[in-house]
Amino acid sequence: MSYDRVFRHGTVVTPAGRCLADVGVRDGRIAAIGDLGAEPAAETVDCRGLHLLPGVIDTQVHFREPGLEHKEDLATGTAAAALGGVVAVFEMPNTKPSTDRPELVVDKLRRAEGRTWVDHAFYAGGSVDNATAVPAMEAIPGCAGIKVFMGSSTGSLLVADDAHLELIVQRLRRRMAVHCEDELRLEERKAQIPAGATAHWHPVWRDEESALRATRRLIALAERHRKRVHVLHVSTADELAPLRAAKDWVSCEVLVNHLTLAAPDCYDRLGSLAQMNPPVRDERHRAALWAAVRDGTFDVLATDHAPHTREEKAKPYPQTPSGMPGVQTLVPLMLDHVAAGRLTLERFVELTSSGPQRLFGLAGKGRLAPGYDADLTIVDLGARHEIRNQDQASRCGWTPFDGMTVTGWPLMTVVRGAVVMRDGQLLGAPGGRPCRFHEAP
């Protein structure tokens, strides 16, 4: 039996555990895992000393196209993903115009053709006046589902009241992703920001109560209508108990930023570069998030990659936009946490591969097994590298982790059998395709 490509002598992380094995690829899919001996292959890749992970999937990125390409576009954002070891991304709808109609979802898919380095799916935005379009948007091949903002963030999408949110929830067939901050409380507290405030005020303005109120409201709607919802970027210790109790219908996500940064240090060092929604909070909350990573509360881990230019970030607070880039640094930062003993490599795989596959019904992705897409994130767990601004492919050109040395690094990104990144270099031409999803029940 011959293969298009064989990755030999690596430590493969499979659903059954780790093993030394070869991975044989044919027609873009995994054909065999095991000792493939001298079986013929058009190309052989030596992975001795490396770990072969199921391809990492980042289920929350903002690539800013159309309308905000001065910050990012589909080409630069997916280049950053490939350089960081990420094989697929779910992109968010708060662009200009917002992706809130079926034809605008289709437009994004067309824009991606021949320009993306990794596979991709696009969220459609839920708004106060498009609930009737939800089924049509969910049904578009390559649509990741519906995204709703309960609290205002970057962009114009906002569903602040339960009446309009309920109209959307009632029509769902798939899992809806939600930014949970209570808009009324945000409006009330914004008036308290004093003149001359800095980004240190961000977690005071967008406080724990604003997140908890919105999360509780969403849980109540999901349970009432028996619909699946997904709470994005959980940032507080307070939300964890209600989320643990609502697992029948509610899943949740944690971000690399909230696990890696903590207030007030991040605001001391980075100022508004550390500003994001919901905010980076203090060590009490970070410790609770890590405990929830270990006990299984969180279903997925993502970045909320949200680039802005340095000039935009240099405006006086609170005029500064919220968000940081992150898709290129997801794998290095989390491997560094693995090296430090904060989580296991297997848990990392659950959060970034099998978790996304399970929650969103991804077809052919999320695990290393025969018949699945040959998506691999190939890493050196012992490599030490410095994260630097000048190495970032994102158009914004900076990272909040500039100057940080990490242990663990992605050496190859393989998308459907094609090596698109090796040793920090993009290879070939952009060949990303829309992700496939199983039909919702």
C-alpha cells in the first residue's frame, strides 16, 4: 500500500493515548497509524523526537474582513494561524458590514477562496431584527453557527434584551456562541469612569457582576427552550458554578489570555494593549479558571484573536478599542503551560481538537484516526523560543507576549495532508477550505 506522505517515528497523541508511530496520508486523509515499515510513500517526513497532535482548532478569531482590513484580513490572519500551528479557525461576524444576513456569510466564504492558509468557518451574527434568518444562515455550508453579543464590544452587533435574544434562541438548530456581559450594567458603570482613567479601570467598569448576570440569563433561556448555547471567554470565578450545573445545554470556553495574564500586572506593563472584553482580571479569577480547566468545566480553549493597530490602542482610555492578537501564540503559550505542569498535553488536545469537534459537529476533524482529515500540529515540547513582535504575521504587528520565552514550539502545520508551515516558514500556496459540519438534529 502506498501513501502520498508518511510522517515517521513521532509520538502520536491518539484517542487511545500516546504511542510511537508513523502516520500515513492518502488523498488528504489519515490512511493508517502504526509501524508502516518500508511501505512506499511519495514523501517521508522524519518526526523523530517530536509530538504529533490532532490539528489545533481556534474557535474564536476576528480577521476583520470586510471593512477593517487595516487591522487584519483573511490572508494575514490565516497566515498567523498556520505559523502558530493552528489548522482551522472559526471567524466572528463583527465586521463592516456585520455578517448578519445569508448573502454576507456567502460573501465571506467567497473572499476566502484561494487566500486562506488554513481551513475556516464563519459565524453569522444574531441581531435584534434578523431572528427569522437564523435557520437559513445556520444551513450555509461553512457557517459555524450563530454568534450573539449580549454586551456591546467591537462592532455594531448587540442583543441586549431577553425578548429579542429569545426570538433567536427559539429558532436555533445548532449551538449558538454568546458574548455574555450585561449591557444595562455596562452602561450604568461606564458613567463611573473618572477623567484620566487608564486601562486599569477596565475590569472595574466591566465587572464580575456584568458577566454573571448575562451568563445566568442565557442559561435560563437555554434550559427553558432546550437549546444548545456556548458561553464564550468566561473570565470570572463567579460564573463557574452556574455553568457546571447547566452542562445539559450549556458549554463554555476559556481563553489563553485569561489563563496567562492577570491584573494589575498586565495593565502596569501593557496599558491598553491588555484591554479586552471581558477583561483580564486578578489572580483570584485566574486561579479559578485554571481549576476549571483541570476539573473539566471548560469544553474548549480559544484566543479571541482581535487585532487593532498600535495607533488605535494609543488613544486615551476608554476610547481605546478592546482586543488583542493571539492566534499565532496559542500553541506556544499553552505548551509552555504544559511544560510548567499546569495541564497535561492530553487535556490541551481535548480543549483544542476533540472539544471543538464534539461541540460544533465538525466533520472529519479533531482527532488522529483513520478516515479523518490529515490535520496535524507537530511540536517540539522541549524547544525554547522567544515570542517577538517582528515574527507576527498579523497585520497589527504586535503581540502582548513580546519578549516572553516559552518552552514548547510548533514546528509543522499540516492541513489535510499538506505541510503549510515548517520551521517558521509558510510553504506552497494558500489552500484553506470551508470546514464541514454534520447536520444538526
